Amino acid sequence: MSSDKAINTEAVGVALVAPEVERVDPNTLGAGKASWGQAAPPSDASAAWICSLLQVGDSFYPTGSYAHSFGLEGLVQEGVVRDRVTLREFIFRSVLPALRCVELPLAAHAWQAFGQENWSKIGELCQLSAALKASQELRTASANIGRQRAELMALLNPHALAVEYLRRAEESGWPFSASVSAALEGRVHGAPQVAVLSSVYYASVASLLSAAMKVLRLGQNASQSLLTEALVAAPAIIAAAGEVSMDQIGWFNPWLDIAAARHETADSRMFIS
Amino acid sequence: MAEFNGHLVLQAEARANGRTVLAAQSFRAPFHLSKPYWDEDARTLLVQVVNPTAGILAGDRLESEIAVAAGASLLVTAPSASRLFQMNGGSAECRQHFVVAKDAWLEVMPEPLVPHRGCSYRQVTRVEVEPGGGLFFADLLMPGRVGHGEAWVWDQLTLEIDVRLGRELILRERLHQSGEELRAMAEWAGSGPGACFGNAVLIGEELANDEAWKKPLVALHRDGLWLGLSRLRLGGWSLKMVAPDGIRLRQGLREVRQILAARSPRLACDPRKL
């Protein structure tokens, strides 16, 4: 399929050619408007959470995500993702819709639940996050990254919320979840929901592309151009994800699940998932 | 056009002689039950649920409640595919609830769903298995009436399943894509324009104790059939299949059951016996 062929994926609000969208001025996130109508510069408070989110989203931050391809290596082994064109199809037909329908809504609900200290809902979200991943590798990837992020958060910023979350997760046997831990980070650092979802969105796509460069003949510019395209779609996807109710969370890609299941017993592999 | 508020209630129990019987049953159109058959070899009661109408139409509301008590073993199947007809702005909904007690076995093996042009259908499945209970649940989906050149043209199709083991949610799946989205994914993955889906959940302690069955099962992934098996967080496996057509999908599922039957003899019960 030609990479510039526009196919509307109506139900998920994603098009292969990203639609024109209104860009969000990051200066307006969490900040008021200046009296002359221009965006006010970030306040000290927002500068703090922006820096903190940059830290937790950086590849330098040891979450372990560098060791995962999140199913991509399995799809490469099955011959489905072969080059930039088929990788792009995967991103726009599966990765971004799954972010919109699963990981971002999980993070949004968790961000709200942490704000209310609604621990029963947080426990429910942890279980739901694990149950949504039929493939053991994808589930374990999320659990390991989620655990690492939560423990690192409690270590670096011994905030009562992080400590209490770890205590309850341990006590109740909640499975860890990367999205729930991202929401926890956001709450600890005082980041608004839209910033947390943006951070999850960016980290998910960037991690995948970083893995893609190792398993495909894909250069820096090609991967950055895909990342840029995916980021153009971000505002619409993030806004839509915030509207997904708990019982609407879910996404269906049997090829990804099957490839991930087969990757578990592959003769050779570079990534854990 | 008649609209149905159909219900099906089945309660399977074990008698002192070890046979499973339907201790309670109740159904209303479009559900109908054929005479159950006790498979002595597989030690399983086979029940066939028949829809004597053409299929599922706008306004239909279907509810199933099936419970299997300790010691009982039940296979619920259907003789033909469930056609989801064009609904002209209306919709249909099916809610099914399956409960499996400790030391009980339930297999649910319906024929595929076939969504016609313009149908709008939601199916909600809730499965609760007590620890020590066994389950094989398979849901099959065709892209449409492929033989008529009509595929991927439903208006709305939502298939949801929640599986709980000992009250803990171990699997949530939700298909809510448009036909065009799934068609494009099938093309991207090389499964072709007639791709069919099989989604199964397997729970059983006899399978957990010896996993030698896994190797021949995953070896079925060949000749256009995609098959993946992965362990759920607690007590079971998710089995997914994508086939280029319905014949290949059914053949794959038959082979899966044959392999599993070596470890779980109740899966030797032939669903087409009646």
C-alpha cells in the first residue's frame, strides 16, 4: 500500500495521513493567560513538572523499556513488518488506536483515581491493565516497567502517594502497569492529565521506533519522520482517550497477540517482548 | 418484523452415577434446545442450541445464563452460523453469562458469527470459573458473506468478553473496530480479504500439570493459519487464530481440540454428534 494513501480509520479517529489538527501551545498547559491575550510563560510550578516528566520520559531514565519491542520483533519475525511502509501501517493501524483505546484511558482513569485516592479503583485498573494483555510477554513488559517506574518514583521522590501505592500493591497483589505508574508519576509531580497522557503517548511511540531501528533497516531520519507524523495525531487521540469509559477500554489486534505469543518461544530474539 | 427477547437458562448438575443432566432449563425464542446427548466416552453432556429463525435481526435481545455445578461436564454448541442481518438503523444485543464451579467443565463452541451488510450488534460475554473448574470457550467471527462477495461491511460490531477466575479478572477483550479497520489490518498482515478469527480461552488444571501438548498445538501455525497460545496471568491460556477462510479456521479448531483432548478427554466430545 502506498504510504500516502489516506484511509480513514473512523472509529479510532486516526487517519493514515494525519489530519490537520490544532496545535496545542505547551505554554498554556497548566498556566493562565497573560492579560494582553498571549500565552503566559510557564510558571515555576509547571516548569517543575515539565522537567520531571522530561526526566521520567527520557531514555536515560532506567525503566527497562529499552529491552522491549512491545510485539514489534514478533511481527518482524512473522514477516508482517518489513520496512518503513509496513511499520507505518502498524503504527497508524494498531499502535495509535491501541493507545487511544487502552493505555491512555488507563492512564487517564488512574490519574483521576490517584487524585481522589480511590484505591479500590486503582486496584481495579491494575487488574484491568493486566487482563487486557492476552499475551504473556506484553503483559509482563507492562508489569515490569510499571513496577520499576513505581519503585523508582518512591525512591527518588518519597511522596506519600507513591509509598502508599507500593504498599497497597504489595499487600493486595495488584499487577503493576506502566500506564498506572505513569499516572502516579504525574500526580506526584503535579502534572495535569493532558501532560501525563502526552508523556505516555510520546514514550510509547518513541520506544517502539527506537526498537524498530534495531530490527529493521530504518535510519534516524526515517524514524524521526514517523515520530513527527505520529505526534501530529497526538492531540486528537489524547482528547478522545480522555472520553473512554472503563467498560469501553479495549482493542483487538489478533496478529499482534499471536506474533507476541510466538515470540515467547522464538529460537532467537533481541528483545524481551 | 418480529423482535425477540429470547432467553436461555441451563443448569447442569452431576448425578450420583457420574452422569451430567440438565437440572433446570428454560428458553424462549429465538432459542430452542435439541435433546441433550450424553457422550459416555468423553463423560460430557452435549447440548445443541438452535435458532429456528433465520438469524439475529434488529431489536433482538438475547440473554443466556449457563451454570455448571461441581462434578458436571457440559458442551454447548450450535448447528449453524449466527447470521447478523441488516438492521436499518436498529441494533441487536446478546448477553451471555457462564458460571463454572470447582471440578466442573464447560465447553462453549458456537458456530461463527456472520455479520451481514449494515448490521449493528453487541455481544457481551461474562465467564466466571471457580479455581479447580475447567473451560474451553471459543468465539468465531467471519468477515461476512464472503461467498456473496460481501465482507467487512457491518455498521457496528462490538464483541466483549471478561473472564474471571476465582473472582479475579484474568482476561478482558473488546473488538469494536469498523469493518474497514479490520479489513485493512488483515491486508497489512497478509491474511487476505476473507480473514476469519477464532478467539479461545482455555482453563484446566490437567493442562497446567503437563505442557507437552503446547508444542504440537503451536506447530499448527502454518499454511496461512496464524495461531498463538499464551499463558494468562492466572490459571489458563489465551488461544488466538486467524485463518484466510472459514474452512481453514474450522479445520484449525478441530486440530486444536484433538491435540487438547489427549490431555483433557472431555474435549473428545464431538460437537457435531447430534
